[in-house]
Amino acid sequence: MNRILPPVVVLVLLFATSAIAADSYEIHIDRPSKVGDKIDVKSSGTEKRQTVVTVSGRKVNQETQTLEGTLDARLTVLVVINGQPSKVRVEVRSMTVKKDGKEVAAPPRGAVVIGSRDDRGQELYEIEEGDLSEPAHDAFKLLVALADGNDVNDGDIIDAKGKKQVGDTWPINSQAAAKDVSEGVLSIDPKTVKGKTTFVAVETVDGVKCAQLSSKMSGKVGSGKLPNGARLQAAQFDGTLKLWVPTDRALPIRKGNMAFQMRMKLFVEQPGRPRLNIDVTGGGTIARTIMPVK
């Protein structure tokens, strides 16, 4: 009988592959920052929102808004909340901004922008010299991640308890996801939130060993407080998140990609006026790579 491999080689290979398969890791998503930390960040992102208004099945108005941006910058942490930066100094290396498909002015190389949150918790970006256009301000909100004081973070949602192996899949924390997605006017019903995280692979990113995770989630809006007499008929959200998490807990998350979409059906009824039906679709993407500055 012909053998492709000698018995001793087969035994060695079986031992090696079983050892690889047995490798397990504790996944720690939370990587606390401290004041004075410096990181180099490259981000790109998009946002799109489309609103369609119909009356008696006839379209009477449609509006589409888009925002695109890229940022290459060095961030210095100035203030921390719950271990995450809530105020940063952004030193721009390069930046591009497009509003509704048209390129608009962005801070030049060397510009310094301070990002923080005001008394209402809204993100605020102020440039030290010159003017910051509204689209550029919105692009910073898209491209720079600031802590919002919310006690929910990605680690709470992914909820990776215990050691994990490549190929493992586990459910997300629906309560944490619903709390994170819910905003001022919308409330997500945790019972409708479904999702899972998969340990996809172990990869080396810029010389750093990382666990690659992929999460998916979806859910429905349970209620909403809307302006101008609008009422919520139905709403659905879907999101994906990919993270490259160093196995060395002392290092920050290396890469992250996120996509999110929300679809809402609203209506407005007022005495003596026809009913307005409003369909709103909004979503965005963000890709970010991070390199700590030694």
C-alpha cells in the first residue's frame, strides 16, 4: 500500500494541528485610554440619508443627503470618561470632505482641532486657526470616536466571556446593544435585538498578533418621540462590526470597520389635511486603523 507521508510525519502533523486548534484566547475589547496618550489614526467614512414623502400613494418630495470624509491625523487624549477619550487634540496630516458629492474645504496639513462634548453632550470641534465649515465639522464627528458618557461600549455588546477559539460564535448582549443604539427620540426594544459575534481568525496587523472578530446585529424600534406630530409606524436597524483586537491587552485595538443602516416609516395626521407618509433610510460606514505613538 502506497503512503503519501511516512507514519512519523503524519503523527507530527496531527500533533501540530491539534495544538493549533486548541489555541484559545481571552478577548478583551475594552482598552482604557489615559490622558496624554498619543495615537496615529487613519479613518474613512460615509453617511447617507434619504427622505421620501408621499400623499395618497403619490410622491411629493424626496431629499437625499450624503457626507464622505477621510482623515489622517495624530490624536492626543486630553480628557477621559469611563476609560475612553472624551476630549482630544487632533493634529491633521491630511483630510478630505465631500458633501452631497461635492468636495468642500477641509483643514490643511498641520491644522489643530480640539474635539470635545458640550454641556448637552453634543460633539463639538473647534479649529485653533482659521474656519471650520459645517460639513468638515460633521466629518470630524464621523471620523473621530469620542466617548459620550454612555456606560455601554463595544465590549459590553460583544460580551466575549471566557476563552475563545477561532471559529467560535456567541450571541451579543441584546440589552447593551439596545441601550447603545437608542438615541434621544428612539427607543430600541431589547427583545427584538438579535446578533452574534464570530472569532474569524488570528491575524498579524503591522507586526501585532490580533484576534479578528465579526459581529452582526439587527433589531426593531419599539417607540419614538418625534417632532411636528409625526408618529412612528415601523423601524428596523441592522449593523455589522469587525474588529482586530491585539492579544496583548496593553495595546489598543488595531483596526475597526463598521456599517449601520436604519429604516423608518412615519406618518403625520392633522385635522383637515391629508395624511403624510414619510420613509426615512439612513446609514453609514466607518473604517479606522490605529497605531500607538511610542
